Amino acid sequence: AQSVTQLDSQVPVFEEAPVELRCNYSSSVSVYLFWYVQYPNQGLQLLLKYLSGSTLVESINGFEAEFNKSQTSFHLRKPSVHISDTAEYFCAVSAEQGAQKLVFGQGTRLTINP
Amino acid sequence: DGGITQSPKYLFRKEGQNVTLSCEQNLNHDAMYWYRQDPGQGLRLIYYSQIVNDFQKGDIAEGYSVSREKKESFPLTVTSAQKNPTAFYLCASSFSGTNPYGYTFGSGTRLTVV
């Protein structure tokens, strides 16, 4: 079975500052990793995912995440945040093989202050 | 365009009433899921279905019921047995089996008991 730990429930940062949202996972098999974003009163949207290959993956709005197998981490980063990045972010993992459900972390609320 | 539709967006229920939340998808996904979201508690799985006419309980199924008579539809009934139904409900869908695509989420239904 897989599990996900998001180490921070809330992260406040100032606009244009860098941010890192931390995600650690546990699994005995190879996994797919995902980051989802949820804006207020909306559903979750896929932000980026790691399947295989390059360990650094990027989204279209400037976020990136790096898969670190030795540290079982998939931290999300952005070098300069904008007010519009205010949202809740969920890390998720699923096993590569078989009909496995996604396992979600508890979420990290990112608040951007002007 | 393909997607997943939840309705209504807002729903008010009186004490002792059953209510049904709708979830429809046209993505040709085999699997569908219902989650409950409360502030600070992440996503909790209520029920899921990987094939028509079959579904399984998630972590918090008590007080809820579902049906899966069509591939496209997975309605959730919140029964009077659910003692604290006020929450944000999210429906999701995915391909079954090995799934590198993650889940697609609806925009949610906010249920309030009045």
C-alpha cells in the first residue's frame, strides 16, 4: 500500500517570493506521482505529474516538482509566486501496476500575501 | 469537450431528508469515485466503482449509498443516517487498471443541512 505525507498544512508567503510545498510518500513498488491544485469552491485540477524519465517535471504556470527516489519525495516549487497561486495543493501517489486508487495527502493551503 | 459534471453546485437539506447528488462523465472512464471534503481534513473516500453494477465502500461509507447502473453516471445519496452531512462533495473519474493519467474531478457540490 502507498501513503503520502504533506509536511505543512499551511504555507504563507509574500508575493514574488519563492515557495516549496513538501510531499513525502511511502511505497514498496514503483509509483506515479501527482500534484493537484484546488481553488476555492472548485474541484481539483491536475497541476503536474511524474511517470518516468526526467525527475524534474514542470507545469504551464511556472510550478515544478522533482522526484527524488532515494528520499521518497516529490516537492513542489515555484521561484516567484503570484496572488493567483493562492489555493490548496494536494500531492497524490498511485502504484504503477494494477488497478490502484490514488492516495492523497492531507493538502497544503498556500496563502500569498501582497 | 469531455468532462465530469456535478449537480447541483449548492444543495440544502432539512434534517431527516435524503438527498441525491448527481455525477455524470463523458470521458469513457471505467472508474468513478466520491469524496467528502471538510476544512483541514483533506479528501476522504466515500464510495468507488470500477465497473458498471459494482461498487465498494471507501473509508467513510456509513450514511451514504450509491448506484452504478450506467458507465457515465454515479449518483450519491446522502441518507438521514448520515449525522453530519454538511460538507463539500467531490466526484472523480479515471481509467481503471494501470493509470498514468490520474483522476478527473468535477467542480463539487456543497451540501448544507438547515
